[in-house]
Amino acid sequence: MKKIIYIAAAAAMTLSLASCEKFLDTTNYWSKTTEDVPATAADAEALVTGIYNNLNVSIGNNVHVNHFLWSEAASDDCLGGGGTNDQTMQAEDLMLNFGSDMYNNFYVDRYKGIARANMAIATIGNVEDLSETRKNQLIGEAYFLRAWFYYELGSMFGNIPMPVTPAADATAPQVSGEAFWGQVLEDCKNSIDLMPSTVTDRGNGHVDKYCAEALLGRVYLFASGFLGVESFTTPDGSTIDKSYVGKQISDCVNNSGYSLVSDYHNLWAYTNRCSVEDELSPYKGRGYKWAEDDGATNPEAMFVIKFNTQPSWSTTIGYANQTALFLGVRGQSDITSKGSTFPFGTGWGMCPVSPQLVKDWEAAEMMPVVRLPSSR
């Protein structure tokens, strides 16, 4: 009798454990994981979109310490600007730190973007319902964005960890010098080789092969000039030198369809059809025409970050172009007020142009400088 009871108890326990295991082994309907994503073409597209999203984060949330504004403020072209309490802007102007973790948010944000790019590069090739052409385009975009993120981090911080696989390692060694920039250049090369020459969806915010060629030139100029090295050996054994870069730049210039505007003034929105002929505009009657009037595409715009045009401080500020806000002329917006900034928008006055740059510009006779009156 005891044996029968023991056997029955063991059987019940086995059934109980099996039922429990079946109950716990459920599908996650609330979020996606790396175990099953990307499985479809939609997953792959969303994964790459997530990499692009990282661009908005640094412009919308941590704009005053991102790579672009840091580069401007620390250069000879601009001053720090801002108001009396804008210590960060003034610190960047003098290449100082305002707080020991002044750039930490930007640093962390960019590594999040790199992690997403690493995942896309490693997994999109396994998606079955994507054509090879589309796979290559998406992976090429991921390579471009990873190169961009590392270009920003490397030029700001120098030696940094450089993970290139999805397996995160908090103890990864720092990389610098030729090894670091060789990897960035290889990412640019991979992006160029993968993306097709024929561009069918330009203007949607995604990069193309010619953007990668332009980035290759930018990275090479910085790295070769900074290190004094003309030839780089990439991790895959390729050689990237001035000759190779020159061929890619020539292809971009001759075949991309991008071009320069006829007049530099036409790049700026103050020449739009609604304001350029206003009686208060100092540009009235000069024949300027904004390159983006009436929805036109700026022929110089290669790599453009898209933003929400209706931002809110409480909801969508992370997707607003705060660069325009930080760099806007510090002053009053009412065009009838003394000290009006019309036809320019107003902002927080970061990175005002250095007076010496204006003198150099005039001395070189680059173009006539229109000086705005101090009052109306």
C-alpha cells in the first residue's frame, strides 16, 4: 500500500511540475526581446529607426553638451555666449569642465545608439522576408550611424571603449589612435559597399551611399590630421588612404545629385518668401530665395535629423530642434520693439560668431556682410 501511495504522490508531483513549467513558459506580449527580434521586415525597419532615434535624444534633451555645439563653442569661430548663468556654454568656450560629469549624458546616450547599431548589424541579415537589397541598405545605414556615433565620441573623448558586437562588456578596454579610427573608417567603407548607388527614397531622413562617402572623407580628414597618419589599416585588413578617400569623394560629387546652392544666403530661413521682402528686412530687394521655400529640398542637405515641428515642454521636447533654440539670437521677438531680431528667430544666444571671424571673412572678400541696425 505504501508503495502505491509513493508512486501516486510522485506522479502527482511530476504532473504538477509539468503544469507549472507550461504555465511559466509564456509568450511575452508586452515587449520584444533579442531572442525573437528581428524576425520580420517590420522588426528590421523598427530596429534601424531606433538607431536614428538616438540622434534626436542628444539634440532634444542634452543639446548644450552634444558634439556639434561643443565643437562650435570650443572653436575659434564662436564664443560661448548665453546668459550670465549659462556656465556650461562659457566652460565649453574655454575648453573647461563645469562639473565632473558635464558630458556624461551625451556619452551614455551615444553608447545606447551604438548598442542598437551593433544589434542591427548582427541580426538583420537573418530576416527572411527582406530582399537582399533592402537588407544591405538597412545594415549599411546601421554601419553609417555607428561610424557617426564613434566619430563624435572619439573626437570628444579620445580613448574610449569600442564594442562592435551586441555582447555588452562593461570591462571592455579603451581604444584610441590608429586602431580606433581604423574601425570607424571600416564602418564607413562597409556602409559605402553595402548601400546601392541608386537612391529611391531620398528625403525621408535616411542616409544613402553618398552620405557614407562624405562621412568617410570627414572622418579621414580629422583622423589623418589629428594623428599625422596618411594611411590606415582597418580591422578587416583593408587600407584606407588619401587615394581611396579621394575616389569616394569624387563619386559623391559627380554622381550623388547633391549640390551647392547658388548663394550662401539661400541656406537660411530668413530668406524665405514670407519675410525676405518684408519692409523691415535688411535683405529686401536682394533677390534671395530660401532653398526650402514651398517644400523644396535643400540640395546641400545630405544627413539631416528630423524633428517634431510642434514641440511641448511637457511631452515632446526630446524631439524638438533645441539647437535652433540655443543658437538663436538673444533678444526680443516682437518686430516692433527696440532691439528686434527680425528677420531672425530668437533664442538663448549660444555660440555668437567671434568678431575675428567676421574680420577674416571680410578680409578674404568671401561675400558682403549685411549689418543689422541696432534699433528700429
